Amino acid sequence: MIIMYEYLADIDLPVPFTDDFLSLVPRQRAMVNKLMHEGVISSYALSIESGKLWINIIAESEDNVRTLIDSFPIAEHIFYRVHKLTFHNSINFKIPDFSVN
């Protein structure tokens, strides 16, 4: 049985953003969307103002997380730290159903 853990990647982005970095954003978003769909990434939060990115990743080990982050299109432009989480509580955000009263 494979045991999976949740990790938080705390990522520093290059500030100010360079044209080279910005040109990688569409590929980065496509990769993240795919990984979210596959259940590898459980959340992805960005603060442009502080140049920070936080990603919750489900993986077997910290080495697997580092390998994944190093494969990101933006990898050459970032510095990151990985933290193994003891737990992570969240409420799933859902847009309310439309009502035609």
C-alpha cells in the first residue's frame, strides 16, 4: 500500500516579473490545471503583490515533490521550500446554483 502525504510548496517568484518569466505562465497554468485534475495538486494560491506562490501537493515523499516542482516551466526562475503538512483543513468553494425564482 502506498502512503501519500500532503506537502506545502512555499515559492518565491522573481520580482519584478521578467518578460521571459511571463512567457512561461500559460505553460505553467496548463501543467497545474492537469495536475489538479489528476489530484496531484490540491490547491494553488498566488499573490502577485508579494511575489509568492503556495501549492499543496499530494505525494509519497518530499523528493517526489521537489522532482515535480523542478519540472515546472517556471522552475529556473523560482526559489522554493517544501513543508510536510500534519493536516490541512479547507472548505471546498462552490458557486451557488442559479435560481430562477
